[in-house]
Amino acid sequence: MKKEKKSGKTMDSLVKEIEKNIFSIRFYPVAVNKESKDDAIANIKRIYNEGNETGRQLLLYMIHENISEFMEFKIAHTFEFMKARNPRAEPSQLRMDVYKKMFNYNTSIEGIIELLDVLTEFEGDDAAKLLTYHYSRFCTMESETNIVLRNAVIEALGKSKSPYALTSLLEYARNTDNEKTVQRIVSSLSEWNEKLDKTKMPAAEKKNLKKRLKDILTKELRVSHYG
């Protein structure tokens, strides 16, 4: 019983630590300076890579929640919008909600791009899967915002250490008809081409991925040279 209580207290403190760092990122650059924001990002990377599975999943969930606010980019955050979402709130609270939406870092393209980039520093396949989840959503709507964020995910998958990121890029390259997207993907695959030998995975799997990678890079190099 004492052990459970101690474990609960540890999780409570972890939640508070994660929330504190997420808030520091959200409030940049208006209420938090760059040094504090960068410290918060460094702390989040440490928490993920040194933490247990529960802490990792919690952190991924909170980053997902913040990235997901891109869905509101097409809506102007006004008093009436906030009132429609929360009719019982006091006017002062609604005005504060509008203010926060105006200035929060994650309600901007550059803020979401940085959150996507944070995921590249996390070990394991979970973070890569979260990147592909948002890539799928960015692909559902053709707007300049979605194109920019889609390209940011492709770049992040190139930086990722997860083999899942590589297999996803290979599938995108094989199936897309968008030439500009292909060029972006090839750029990220070139990064994988340089680091695949150092990536830990079964030898047979690595051999297969190297072949698929070589086939796509050779094909695209030939097309770009003669096309």
C-alpha cells in the first residue's frame, strides 16, 4: 500500500513537471523568453528518453494535444467563438481565452513545426508514429498551412532515429504522385541513407530496407538527371 502511494506521488510530480515545461513552450515568445523555452524543450527530451513508459505516453499525449490545435487555424479566435465553445464562462475568462489563443506558440505554424521537430529526438517508434498520424491529417486538406506542416513532418521523419519513420517515408515515396512531395521525401531518405548502417535492427530487415532505399534514390536521381 505504501509502495502504491509513493508511486502515485511520483506520477503526480511527473505530470506537474511535464505541464510546467509544456506551458513554457506554449507561452513563448510573449510571456516566456527564448532561453526558458529552449530549457523547457531540453527538459522534455530528457523526461522522455530517461522516463518510464507511462511518462512517455503522457508526454506524447500532451504534445499531440498541442499540435492538434492546427485544426483551428482556419478559425479566428474571437470572443464570440470562445463563447460558443463555453457559454457559461465569465466574459473576463473568455477574453483571456482569446488572448492566449492569439499569443500561444502552438497556435502558429512555426510553433507546431518546433513541436514536430521535438519528436525527432525521442527514442523508439512511438514518436515516429505520432509524426505519421499528423502527416495523414495534414494530407487531408490542400492549403498552404497543411503543405508547410506536411513538409515539416517529412523533414522530421528524415531526422528521426526510428526505423518506422524510414518505412513510412518509403511508402510515401512509392505511392505519391506529387512531384514536389517526392523531392521532399527523397531529401529525407538521403539522410536515412547516411545513417542506416548505424541504426540498430535485425540484419535481414536492414538489408531489405537498404535495397528499397537504394531503388528509390537511384530512380529519383535518374529522373531528375534526365527529366
